[in-house]
Amino acid sequence: MRYISTRGESSAVGFTDAVLGGLAPDGGLYVPEAWPALARDRIAAFAGMSYAQVAAEVLGAFAGDEITPAEMLAMCEEAYATFSHRAVVPMVQIGPQTFIAELFHGPSLAFKDVAMQILARLYDHFLGRQGRKQTILCATSGDTGGAAVEAFRGAKNVKVVVMFPEGRISEVQRRFMTTAEEGNIACVAVNGTFDDCQAILKDAFLDRVLRQSVDLAAVNSINFARIAAQSVYYFTTAAALGAPDRPVNFVVPSGNFGDAFAGYVARRLGLPVKRIVVATNSNDILARAFTTGRYTRGAVQPTLSPAMDIQSASNFERLYFEAVRRDSVETARAFEAFRTSGVIDIPPVALSYMQGIFSGVAIGEDETTRTIVSTLNETGELIDPHTAVAVAVLRHVDLEGPTVVMSTAHPAKFPDDVTRASGVQPMLPRGVASLSGRRERFDRLPGDADTIKAYVRAFAEA
Ligand SMILES: *Cc1c(COP(=O)(O)O)cnc(C)c1O
């Protein structure tokens, strides 16, 4: 299996290099040269398999011959044994045809664990085999950082620097990152927004000297292995609801568009995914793009769902590439122009391709709060604000057949907002209850690429 860049100026690489490289050298994102396909009877068989077994089969299709099936299964079993629920991603029914998929039973209580736990094992495997050490630079809107720290702490061949926007994430989110004691982890509170952090990350990756001297790697959702790992729960949930015989809809709380794009990936592999509804908060770039055909960056507004406070969704480039029939010249033109102009006018043919699968709905703060309350009253389920954005979307769309809402965070990750909305205090699961007593360790830096790049170099070389 070979991976090509959406911008067409980098040479094709294997799965190992796509995973270890993250972003392609030309600034584009890696996608498989051709989508693998899973046969209908294999998808039907997923209903009787463990989560780790399905993950091994789906990821195996992307890894090709670079990992043996036995190695892949062993890594998946280890990765998903860190989850506190035996089903890994269990479902709860909240309406006649509506289900919540709980993606938050991993060590940092957010859906990012699902991909990060397997990604850390893939890194370990590949780097060990090559006798190589890397520095992971990560920008987080709240949950990626905690998941990365949980997955990579103590890793022998990897150092991790996590940047988060100071004051824009919850205390629990921050503590998942800053209380790690292992010396291979460094946390930086950046004076700026998540989009600023993401811009610094891109800048660091385009700095050839830095990139080579510290062997820079990315685990943000621009890393294709994360997307591949996230496509797995589309298969397990749909198979449990009768796929491939019954098509299934998904509603996905979205920010960087990694999670929702993973649903598209599952569909390309052969899963009958009917519609994917992208749920956003008032940072609605994706909802506007799918509705109006204009992808335009706005100012980032802080909301109750901070992991979705994003106004330029990296993975949208992957969908755009598919929607323009894999025209890499057009994709490069559009996204290079977007960097300065902040606007892409989606060509009509590409827009109707996108609209055939995706719709987008934006939900305001009041409705998010009301949905936490109504879901508790009507179903007894306490949901977090990110999940509430997606549950709120159900009232605005008309979906036929079974629908799965992705629940991306545990309510105890946002205790203040959830308590204020519902009057019920969410309890942290037992394993993480000691978080508030641990010592924090992080550095504060201005949102300036050169300062942060110097910090990364010093940490990597220490
Ligand atoms: C990261 C995150 C999202 C957004 O996912 P994307 O893949 O960036 O679209 C939604 N909810 C929570 C809780 C998250 O951590």
C-alpha cells in the first residue's frame, strides 16, 4: 500500500513513512494511492468479533505487507486493553432509531485515545525496527494532547512536545497533559488560540532544518494512521446495527474534521454509510462549507465545546482532494491560496459530491446547554458539551434508519459546564480520580513560531 500527498509534489511512500512523517514534505496530507476494499461478508463478520480484532483487520488493510497480521493483532489487543470498558466503544440507545457510541472509555476520557493508543504502538514498532528516535510536536485544542501524553509517556524512542492555547481548555484537560512525570514529555501553554498553535506546528514542519535535526513527527489528525484507526468504530457500530444489510447514518461533533472524515474512509472501504452529519458549535466553517459551498475562515470564538473551537479544519483538504477527483494541482492551488486569503470557493461538481454524503449543522451555546438537560431528562444519560452539540443536531435533520451519534468526551472532562447545565455533578471514573492532587509541570511561551521552534530544539537535544 502506497501513500500519496494531496498536493502531488512529494513522492509516494509506504505505510511506515506515512505514519512516521505525518505531514507530507510538500505541505499536503497523505492518502492511500488507492482505497483498499473490505468484502461484504468480512464486514458482516465484524458483528461477532472483538474491537481489537476488527481494528487489526481494518488497519491491516492500510498497512499492507509492512506489518504482519499477528503483529497488528497483538498491537491492537494491547492498545484497547487500556480502555476501561470491555466493549471498548459501547453503544447506548437514546431513541427509537438513535444510538450514542461512547468513544470516551480510554485513559484520557476522550475519543482521541482510540487512535492515539494504537498510534503509539505503531511508532514504537517502526522506530525500534529502524533504530531511530523522533520528536513529536503536537498542537491540541484540549484532548489530543492528553491522549498523546497518555499514549507516549515513557516511550523509549519518542519525545513529545505538546502546545495548548492557554486558558482555552478545561482544567481536567490540562491536567491530563501537565501531570505526567516522565521526562520525555514537555507541555507548553501558548499565548494564543488553537489555530495559532496549529499554524506554529505547520511552520515547524515546513522548516527543513528543524524537521531533520530533531526528526520531527506529527500525531495530529493530519496523521493518516489516526484517521484509519478512527474508521474502525464506524465498522463496529454499524455492524452491530445490521450493516452491511442496513445502511447507517452518523452524526459527528467536528473540529478538525478527522473524526467525520474517518466515516468517509469507512464508506470508501465498503461500509454502507448513508449520511454523515457534521455537527459544529458556533465555529461553523464546516457547516457553512457544506451548506453554501464557501469554505471561509472566521474568527475563533470560545465555546462550551473547546475541542471544536476551530476555524480551519485540516482534514477538509483530504475530502476536497477526493471531491475534485484527486486533482492534486487544484488541491494545492486551493489550500495554498486559503493560507493567505482564508477562502475556498468549492467548485459546483465537488460541492455536490460532498453534499451527497455530508451535511453540516451549527449549534449555539444555549441549545447545547438545553440539550444536556433534555437528554438527561428523556434518557437518563449525562452527556458532555461536545456530544450535546451532536445530539442537538438530531432535531435539525431528517435521517432515515439507524443513526449513531459519536460521543467524543466523558462528561467528567468538563465538570463545571456540565454541572451548571444539568445540576448533576459528573463523577470522574475511579482510575483517574487522583488527577487533581498531582503536581503540574508546563512552560508558558508567546504564540511565536521562532520561540517555540527554539524550545523544541533545546528539549529534543537535552
Ligand atoms: C477532537 C475532538 C473533537 C473534534 O474532532 P475532529 O476529529 O477534530 O473533528 C470533538 N470532540 C472532542 C471531545 C474532541 O476531543
